[in-house]
Amino acid sequence: MFALLLPKTQLSIRENLKWLYILRNLMLFLVIASVLLVVDGLGVELPQNQLWLAIFAISILNLYTWLRLRTTEEVTEHEIFSQICMDVFALAYLLYLTGGASNPIIWVFLLPLIVTAIMLPQSYAWNMVIITSSVYTVLIAYNVPLPAVEPHMMHQPIPDVSPETMLRIHMINDQRYYNLHVFGMWFGFVFSAGLVAFFVVELSKTLRDRERNLAEARESALRDERVVALGTLAASAAHEMSTPLGTIAILTHELMQEASVEQFPELRQKLTIMQEQIVRCKQALSVMSESAGEMRAESGQAMLVSEYMDEVLRQWRAHNPTTKLKLTISQQVEQEAQIVAERTVTHSIINILNNAAEVTNADAGIEFYAEWTWSELMLRIRDYGPGLPREFIAFAGTQPVKSNKQGMGVGLFLTYTTIRRLGGTIRFENLDAGGACVEILLPLLTMERADEQLSTG
């Protein structure tokens, strides 16, 4: 909400200008209310024409700021400082017409200084100190006195009035002036205290938000470093494993030629299974060897969500033909919704399905529920296994797990990182009825982005 302490990006500077516009509106309201109260309520004679002219000038400045916020042109720090300076001179003119430094609301010069110190760098704040101090000093010597509240306003003797009565009149005038001055100072303290408290609360909130964002950024950076390290190790392992895997493939082929089906039927069947698994390992190694950029370029095409779901389940079924799957698609889905069919996302969903298939009860199988709108895809994968350990749920996916006895290892860490990288979320929970449930939320393409993706794909 309050972007005053954010890095000086264009967004935060424009937000500062917006807050300056809001504060100026508040100042206009207070100035108009004060003029009406003093003139109509207290009967003090003030140069109203000049005062309303100054108020009109401030209103014109605020109208310009409102129009400025509606444009897309860059807002600069110098522009904000210039507007604050104009506010200072407008306040100086108002105070010049209402007693100058003797006006009890002279404290108002602290507000532009506070705003400058919060919104702008330190150099601007020191310049504002010089400007406000100079204006305050000038107003001590040059101002239009407040005639109706000036002490000892009756300097000439009044006929038929005794000296005691004259003294009493002077004391009444002094008391009136003193009371008004005290009230003005009290109001200034209360208003300043409220404003400072508001700023402190908002700034503290902004600092907490920034610290949380920095912590999330550090966590994301550490997670990305782990992913890069795992990717490097995977590429190295793929290179090292290719030679012995090729040797095993050659030996398996030779054994199949030597062992006839008639003499060694069981051995031939086992060798066939081994050969299929070797082919599968080679395919996995070839995928590991590809660069992330090539994978994204090959698979980052827009697809209908319904077609993408069919493709994901087809790939998973190719390696898990025996696992029971209860598929449920919501009746309230957007048929034309599209998703970027990244291979990394596909592997992430398949990895969750594999984990569920490994731990679930064979008779119950797993449940797969899908629902999507124009902007979001929601997947819920549920198994009927022993569930996740409580200590695991606290950090599930945020770091690799050493033990893999329940099928949750490095693959889950990569799945979590992939989904978060694309702006999605993943959540793990144990169900009261037994088993675990994984919920995945993924952003989808809007119609405009889908058309652009298809035209450039």
C-alpha cells in the first residue's frame, strides 16, 4: 500500500506522487475549514480575497497532479520535489496573510519536510530544510498581523472608561489571544502526532513487507542455485552413464541373439524387459542432456487445457499401465482455455502421479481431479497410502529429501521449483480419511496472450 521506502523504481515514484496528491487534498480541506471557522465562527477579519486566491492556486496544482497521474509519462524525483516546493510557498503565502510566525499553525512547515524526507533521497531533504527554515525566518519579520486577536489592540484611551476597566479589557484581550494560541498549538500537536503515527505505522508495514519480499527472493535464489547445481550434476551424470549404458545395451542384444526363444523362454522374456528398460533409460538421459532453453523452445507451445491433460495422462499411462486412476473433470470448465505446454511442467505433474502411484493402495489406486477457468488450472492428486510425515509437510518441495522410501526425493524438489517459477502454487496435506493429497494451481493464458503465443510460435 505505502510504497515510500521501496526502491526508487518508476512504480514507487509514481506511488509517491499519488500520496502527495492525497496529502494535498487533506491540506486543502483543513485550510478551507480553518478559514471558514476563523472568519465565520470567531469573527476574525482576514484578507479573504487573497486567501481564496491562494486556495484556488493550490487546487489548480492538485488538478494538474491528478491529470499527471493519469498519463503514462515518467515521473521523476525532481518533479515531486518541485511540487512540494510549490506547496511550501503556497503555505508561506497563506501564513503571511494570517500573522506569519505568530500564527499558531506555523508548525505546518514540518509536514513538507517530513514528506520530503520519506519520499526522496537525503539531498532533497536537506534542501527542504533550508527552504522551510528560510521561509519561517522571513515570516517572522514580514507578515500581515491578525488584527482581531492581537494583544493590546486598543491603544487609544476610551472616553468615560476608568483605568481599571481599561486594564480589565486589556487582560481579556490577552486571555483571548492566549487561549486561541494555545488551542492552535494543541491542535498542531494532535494533528502532527496523528500524522507521524500514521506514517510510522505505514512505514513499518512497508519495511516488514520489504523484508518478507527479500526473504522470499533469497529463498528463491537459493532454490534456483540448487536447481542449477542439480542440473549440472544431471548433465554430468548423463554424460558419464551414456557409455556403460551403451555397453549394457550391446551385451543385452548379444545375449538375446544367443538365447533362443525355444531353449530359454524365461531368460528371453527377462532380456526383453531389460532391453525395454535400457531404451527408457536412454530416453531419460537424452532429456537430461538437453539445455533448459532448448526444452522451453521445443515445448512452450499454447495448447487447449483439455488436450494438454490428455497428453499428460497419455505419457504417464505409457509407464504406469496397471495403476488404477479415477479421473474427474469438473463440469464447469472453460473449453477454450489454453496453457503453455512446457515439458518441465509435464514432467512435474507426471512426477506427482508417479509418487502417488508408488505409495497408494493397489486396489484403491489414485484420484486425479482437474478444474480450470480462463486464468487458472487447478489439479488435485490424491493417493490412498500411509500419508506424508508431519515433519515432511513443513518443508515439502522446498529442499531435496535424503530418504526416498516414500517416493519423495529430488524429483519433488524440482517439481516444486518448476511450478513456483511459472507463478503457480503447490500444496501438500494429509487427509483424515487416509492418504495424501497434492493440490497444484497453474496460471493459464488469457485470450490475448494465447493469440500472441500461437502467432509467434
